[in-house]
Amino acid sequence: MAGPFMLARLPDGAEVAYLDNQLRGEVVTESAEIASLGRRWESVAGEALPARRSIELTREAVQRWT
């Protein structure tokens, strides 16, 4: 992962992405690039904990570090 990005589906059904870095932001409309970002998102989402477990883990970390 090279930095933050957002994926969006517009009301007309078009898909776009927005990439952000320290120098500039970039809107991406190329379908192959959007598909690549979608696969990256799925990979990250597949590793993420459910929201409730994330909150519990954060609370555990706070207790250990304070």
C-alpha cells in the first residue's frame, strides 16, 4: 500500500478513485486502475478485524500503555 485512497460509485454508476499523497491528490477514472485498487481494498478488508473487536483491541492497548 503506497498511501490512502478512496473508491466511489457515482449516481450514474461510474466508478472513480481518489489517491492522495504528500505532493498532490489524483482522480483516477481508468477502469483497470480502479479494479486494481478494488482488489487492494478487498485484501486489506479481508485482514481487518470486525468493528467491535477493533474497539476491544484498542481498549486493551490503551490499558497496557497507560
